Amino acid sequence: MTRTVTVSDQNGTEALAGKLAALAKPGDVILMHGTLGMGKSAFCRAYIRALANNPHEEVPSPTFTLVQIYELAPIPVWHFDLYRLSDPEEIHELDIEDAFADGVSLIEWPDRLEYLTPENRLDIHIEPGSTIDARVFQLLPHGADWQKRIENLDEVAS
């Protein structure tokens, strides 16, 4: 079941990211879909800061490094930006299998994964909202655990 969340601005994006971070488990894979400028990186940055419990955590974009790893307690976070990759075989060099096994994986431009896309995951599609700062998030769970977690999202404090 798809869950739609509409936010009016970046504060709303950060609140949603915080709610999802509060539900984080080792092995989580979150795939971020959306065109340039939709807020994929802003969402990931807010998620990492929420999980770190530090609103000032330095979270640079992995655009050029392709991956940034955050050794957070209790779960490490791997933030991938696959935009510059042209072949899924290049992804193996980023140790993505380790990320899938041990940490939370936040993946921007997940279409580059192709056959490496895990079955158990949360796809988040971000689209423009009714104003320039508004966004519409479509949360598509794959796996029973994700389905239960997004059904109870409103009950989570961010």
C-alpha cells in the first residue's frame, strides 16, 4: 500500500525524515527517486542528522565521492549518490553489499542499481507540491516490515 505524505516546506521534509529515522533498523534500504532539486539530498541529510541525534552533524553530499559512511550508534548509515555511475557493476566497488547487510542504505538515483535492487526496501518518490517549497512524498513499501512501519508513521515522534 502506497502512503502519500505532503509537506509544505523543508521543515516538513525534515520532520518526515526524522520519523523514518526513528524507525531505522540494520539492513534498511531506502531508495530516493526524484528529479534534480526535488530534495533527495535534503531528506537524506535530515535522516542522518535525526539518527545521529545531532542537528549540526556535518553531512556532505556524496555526489563526487559516491558514498559517505556515518558510523552512528546504534546503526551505521551509508549514503550513496549513484548519479555518475553508468554500469551497475561499478556499484560493487562501493561495498554496497556490506551496507545492505549491516547498516541503513540511503540511495539517491537508485535506477542505476538495476539487478542489484534489493527486494525488501522502501521506495520514496518525491514530486513537486502545490507551491515552490512544497513536496509530495510517495512511500512505496516492499516487504511486510516496511508496510507495517509506514502504516504507523503518524504515531512516531520526530
